[in-house]
Amino acid sequence: MLTEPRSGRLAAWGNALLAGLVSPDDAVLAAVGDDAVHRVAGLPGENGVVGLTLALGRLRALGVSGLRVALPAPGHPLGLSGPPDFNARALAAGEAVVCTGAAFGLVPEVSEAGPAGDVHVEVVWHVLPVREAPPADVPSLGEAERELAEALREATEVLSRLDVAGSGPVAAAAIDAYRARAERDGEVLAPGYPPRAARVLELAGRVGLLVSLAGERGHGGAVSASEMGARAEALRPVERTARRARVAAYNAVVEERERR
């Protein structure tokens, strides 16, 4: 929950490219981020693996008009619409990009190479057919923002009740560091996204950070396996709310376009 999902970067900057707001080079550079390279496999009309720039152009030629994010977890197929094979691949990866305008989805396969301290990350996006249907359990941006405000209060209360240090100075320091990192890294979303989407994404990151702190065995008085399980169970709805909000933020421009 603490790092931007690759599907989020690809969808956000892919949407900016499809809208004509950024150049292909800028979109690909932002989508790749700190990874060494991103490639695409299984693209209709192409043999083997191709570069991301060519793939985005080909997807647009195939009718893709927007990109949505899916962040599924066991028992929660968030953002998915089928078929089962695509859902299973997306669940194993923990994320996927679902196209609108053409029935394709992309699931990342991540590999690392190189010695410790100099690891290069390469990503291959596998193009698969998807079912054209409404994505599962994705809230509107307004719903997500309201749910997050409640989730933030709930997370703080749960951490305090379970005697987790994340409810106090540790959490405050971690959130301050998160905000500083976000400001240093600049714009998280891409051109074309409404300010509300960026605000929801930032708040979802803060909520996810609290959930992550609660999962660390070194914080607070609760350290036994049963107590760790109690933390996880109490915070599961909070974590789900944060994931739903992230998907709503990344999908905001597509949802707004479809409403119009």
C-alpha cells in the first residue's frame, strides 16, 4: 500500500497519452518510473515482446479509449470483470490494467536481476482478453473520499485500542515522511486528472500506511501471533477501503468521460 502500483502509473499516464495531453516518450518514461524497462507480450498483430511505446500506440489503433486499474485481493476482485483466467492472473499479480473501448487487459510480470544494491527490475505486461462488463466494487470518487475519512478515524481508533505505537508519534512521523516524499516526487497522477483524484490518492496512501504500521511486529505491546491476527482482522475493512479509493482515483478520468 505504500508504493504506487505499476498499474496505476501505466493507467494514469496512458490516459494522459490517449487524451493527447503528453507525448508518447513522456508517458512511457513516467509509466516505467524506477524500473529498468517495460515491455508488452501478447499484443494483437505483434509477434513476441514489444516496447511500451509501440504497444500504447497499437492499443489506441485497436480502439482503446481509456485505461482502468484493478487492485484485487483474495476474496475481493476489485476492479475486475472477468473472465476467470484474467481474474486469476490479475489476482496473482495483485494488480492489472483494464482497457475501455476494446476488450483487453494487461497483467504485469515482474522480474529482478543483478547483485544486491544494483538490482534491475524488468516488467512484461501480458495482454489478455477481458469481459466487457462493469468492474467489481469500484466506488465513485466522492464515495471513496467519504469512506476514507471514516477509515482514517477507524484505523487510528483500532491501533490505539490494540496498543499499537502506530496510533501515536510513530504514525505521525511516518505520515510526515510520506507527505514529504510525495511532494519531492511531484505529481503522482498525470495531466488531465482532477485535483480531487490526487487528494483521494494521497489520503488512501496515508490510510494504507497506518495499516502497514499495524502489521509490523515491532510496534506496540501486541506481538503474539493471536494479537497480530487480531490487528489484521480489525484493519481488514480499512485496508479494503484504501484499495477501493486508490482504484477510484486512478479511474477518475475514465469514469468522468463515461458519465458525460
